[in-house]
Amino acid sequence: MQSDALNISINDVTKKYGDFFALKDVSLEVKSGEFLTLLGPSGSGKTTLLMVLAGFTRPDYGSVKFGNKEVVTTPPHLRDIGMVFQNYALFPHMNVEQNIGYPQKLRGKSKSEIKESVSEALSIVKLDGLGHRGVGELSGGQKQRVALARAIVFKPQILLMDEPLSALDKKLREEMQIELRQLHDSLTMTTVYVTHDQKEALTMSDRIAVINDGELKQLGSPNEIYTNPSNAFIADFIGESSLLPAKVISNKAYLGASQIMINHPSQDDGDYLLVIRPEKLFLAKGKEKDANIFNGIVEGSIFQGESQLLVIKLDSESFGEQSLRMRLPNGSDVGQKVPHTGEKISVGLRMADSFLVE
């Protein structure tokens, strides 16, 4: 089952409800065959943008093109896109085969064509032999697979997914993330995926578009978004981080009374936040080359299975009244003792991992 992927061009899309901007001048190019995730908190505008692409919401301004075709006024059923909804939207009075074959029936396909395409879709989503089962007999994971099979049965060039894994338990959700990505790669279609789950976005995406307050805040690869967030919101929203108030004076950065090294020193004077990822910190013994050293006391030590989360109160004279979080791996082969609560420690942060955001 193959389709020819289309690029998507979104230009200056704006949607208002009264005085509220659900979307504000959003411009975005989705590459042909790309897996792009719209990521943001609840109410950010990500689902509204997906509904604009699907045709269920018409923007007040702006343009949406699939390939070279303007579709902003095209109704949903004529856009020829696959859609997977958050609640699956399966027909309860139909069995699995009938649900999956419904888009083909609407397209006037023959019974033999429908049977062949449904069989292929069932095989792709690993539901062989379950075609005659009722929807009410399926698990959550199986319902998700049926919804996905229905979305791809007619070989769309574009697939839209609105938080399709949110109702699944953690283990199944993580398994399905990998399966969905593999499915995307095998079908060579353009996928736009909506989620509020940062790890999900980092796991599955070619690129991530971070949406907040109806605006596109940053667009980049998962690695770019995680390692070089463009502002404090993204640094805090994507992954774990400690954000510590810092200052830049005459091209020198300070945390409290202590000068610190940062990755991009050419910053304008002013107030910033030092972003510290917990996994980037290491236990230090004295000074370390090209690293910032922070002295403090362990306020808390939390066992989290494969890792230990430490809460460290920094030395107030050097760094002010601030705390940070550090994550250390657990296990007998790690080769380091995990500090205990109340212990004085020094932790290091490489200059390459030290950066400021506004």
C-alpha cells in the first residue's frame, strides 16, 4: 500500500472567536513525506490548526495548499485526506471490516475492491483475522488500529492524527508510538500529528512545530528543539529543566554572585534564565575544564526506577537562593555512589550544555 506524499503550505492562517485568537498569522511548510508534530499545551491552538487542515474549521484569513492546490474553501470530504480522531470515531453498529471499508464504500468502490483494500489495511495494522469482530469487543489498542486502518485504506497522500494515543496506557502508548512511526515510513505519506506529550513528539517526529497562544513559537528537529529552545516556555515545556535567573553584564554571564560560562556568550546585557537539563549535570571533584561547578546540599533524593532524581539547594552566597534538579542513573554497573539527603556535593555542567533563554 503506497501513496504519493504531498507537501502542505500554510501561510498567515488566522482564526478568531470573538476577540480571542485561536490562531494568529501561522505560517508553516510541511515537507512531502514528512512526519511533523504540532506540539503544545491544552488550548494552544494545535488542534485548531489541524482542524483547518482537515477542513472542519475555516480560517478567517490565510492560505492552505496541498501541493499546488489551494484547499482553504474545499470541504473535508473532497480533500482526500486520512484522519484519525482522539476518540477513534468508530461506528458501533458496524464490525471491523465494515468500519475500515466505509471510506471505500463512499468512493463507490466495488465489493471486491473494498474487500482487497480492507484485507491489506488489516494486515498493515496487525489485525488479521479480526475483521468480523464487533467494535465493542475490541481493546483500546485494537480500536486505535481500526481507526488507523480506516484512515489509510484509500491510500491518502496526507494523514492527520489528533492525539490518537492519549486514551491508551503508558506501555501500550509507547509501543504504538514506534509502530505509528514505522507505518508512516512504510507508506510514504505526509503525516501531521497533534499531541501535548513532549516525549511522544520527540520520539516520533522528523520535525516539531511548537504552538502556544495561537502562534508558532519554534520549528525544528527534535534534537534542535530540545537542545536549543528559543525561549523559556519551550525550555520548560520540552523535557525536564531547571530555569535559574541569571544576568548578562558586559558580555559576561552571572548566576547570583558567580560568573558562569555559557555556550553563546554574545548576549545583550539583561536578565535571562540559565537552562539546566537534569541529565546534563555530573558529580564533580574540584574544578573541571570548560565546566561550571555548583556547590550545594542535597535536599531530596527520589528513586524513580532506572534513575535517581536529586534536588540540590545551591550555596546561597555564591548563587543566591536557588535549587536545581539532577538525574543520575541507578544500577550496580553505574560505578558511582548516589548522594544522600543532607550531603554536601559539587555538580558540574559543561559549557557546551550551558545556555540562556529569555
